[in-house]
Amino acid sequence: MRLIQTTQQLAEACAAIAQQLYVAVDTEFLRETTYWPLLCLIQAAAGDVEILIDPFVEGLSLDPFFALMANPDVMKVFHAPRQDLEIFFRLMEGRLPTPVFDTQTAAMALGLGEQIAYDGLVMAMLNRPVDKTHRFTDWSRRPLSENQLAYALADVTHLRDLYPKMLTQLQQKGRMEWVSEEMKAFEDPATYDTTPANAWKRLKPKRFSADYLAAFFTAATWREWFAQERDVPRGRILKDDAIYEIAEQRPRDADAMDRMRALPKGFGRSKGGVQLLEALNEALDDPNQFAPKVERSPPSPPGLGPVVELLKVLLRCEAERLGVASKLLATVSDLEAIAASDDADVPAMKGWRREAFGEKALQLKRGEIGLVMKGKRVRVFDVASETIVEDGEPD
């Protein structure tokens, strides 16, 4: 284990890692009381290079590490990397580590569960227990003990050993394409967009009138901006319920705002409340200018409930047959769209998902296959040949 103390040490370590095909990466951070995550420690392991990077060290530049993260010739291996990548996206000024491999997504493709925890994955794949002693450590405190550092490093040494084993199994099963397609979302800058004007997209409007949408957009935008300016979690500024109530009630003055149940007492006369009211009044004076464009899904035809339920059973059957997490094949919203239209524009009807599940869903709708009980299991039944379907072909 090597605790990096200088930029020169970091540059040398990153140069050594750059000679490897992949590097396992993890971070320790805090964000319970802040909007922006506070990076406290970076762990990396590749080959026999195992390093810990303390971003609190005075004068230490992380630029060599960021250059390594941007190196397209070195695979970056994470477990459930969404928050880690969000941190790097901000610190790397809009760039992202690339290419990326997520062991949690790979685990879904290997049938190890919908969202398997890291310790469960390590035990399942490597038969190693994971120490949880320092799971709730305050990583911002210094100095860090030797036990804390060893705990943090273990996260990436296990990850380093997981990657080649998972890669081999994915290749043997012909599922690298499945995982590679999922990785694209992690490498899309839009995934980490914190522009306040886009904050409303995190929520689902309940009405679609111009007045409602203008207030909805304005409240969500203001909350995000205010939270970023003060570096506090958005939920400590206003809860989501408050955004919806503001959109419904559309208050024009402090008295109206203070009568709202979801807002903190006295909020209408606070500095933030005054700012929000000013923005709301401007938006409500010309709602068509401020209302975002919302694409509304056409109403589903009546009577689709039983079709969706059948598709859910089919999905479960196919997921079990393929040994893959059902979430990776299709979502409930995918099934609802397929039930409504054979030409549904959803992931389950594209690429490898269509081949693995989508075509069979259409066959079920057309009555070409059915679902039957055989013993204690539900099986797919080919109607024409009157046989159970196994591995995509009639038995």
C-alpha cells in the first residue's frame, strides 16, 4: 500500500498504472450535509500498483490521476460508479473517466441479482468476506489510521481481482455486448448534468397547463440554484412535495406561501422565499414563456392490464432461463409500452434486448407462444408444435 504524498509520486504511480490494461478505482466521499460531494480519498489498484490518494494533502495536484482517468487505453473498473463519476465529472471540468466497466451491471448480466451489493459480489465471485468495520467512517477527518487505509484499499484490490473473472464469464456467455451497451450511460455527460434549468426533469409533473408547468419549472430551478449556491442538499432547501404544492397553488405573495403545508414555517418572508416569489411572479405573468416542453405519452388503450401481467411472467421466465437480472432485459414501463404497441420505442425492443426478450414478447401477444405450468415452474409453450420452449427453440 502506498499513500501518495506528492504530485511527483502520483505522476510516477499513474505512469506505472498506464502500462496496465485496467485499473480498479473507488472513492470515499461525504455529501450528507452538502450539495457537492466532498472527495476525501481515492483508491486505485492495477497489477502490483496499489495506491491511496489523499486530496487533502496541501500542494498535491490530482492532474496526473485525471489524465489517467481520461486515457482511452486503460479500462476503469468501478462498482456502481454513478456517484464516483459525478465527482470526477466536476473535478475534471466536464470530462469523464473513459472507458468504464461497472461490476454491478456485469453482475446483472451474469444473473447475480438486480443490484447486488459489493460485499455480496465479492463473496459470490471470489469467496472472500469483505470487512465492514469502517463502513461509516468520517473520511474527512485526519489523520486516517492504518486500519482505515487498509479497509479503503481492500475495496479496489478485490475489484482488481473481480474484473478479469467477470470478463471471462461474460465472454463465455456472449454477453459483453450487453454490458458494453449499458456502460454508455455512465460515459454520457448528460447523466451528471446539474444545470438548475434542467432540475425539473428529475420530477414528473402531475398537470400540463402552462401555469402549472411554469411554476413547477421555476420552483425546481430556484431550489437547485439555491442549493448549489449554499452547498447544501436540495432536500434541505425544499422537499419535492413543496415543488408540487407550489405548482398546484402558484402563490403570488408571502401570505399565500406561508399557508402552504409543504413549506417551512415563515419561508415566504425569508430571503429565499422572497427570491422564489419574485421568480414565480415573473414566470406566472408569462407562463407560456417559462413552461417547459413536456412530451406526454398517449393514453394506453383500455384492457391492457392482463397483457402487462402476462408479459411480466414471460420476463421472469426468460430472465431465469438466461440467468440474467430481469431489470437488464426490460422495465415495467417497457412492458406497458409493448402491450400497447408492437412498434414500441423502448430499449426492450432494440438491439440485443429485442433478440433476448422483445421478439418473444411479440410472439406472446400474437398467440404464437403461451405460458404453462410444468411441475412447479412456469414454462414458455410453443403453440404450433405444442412443445415447451427451451433455449429459444421448441423442446
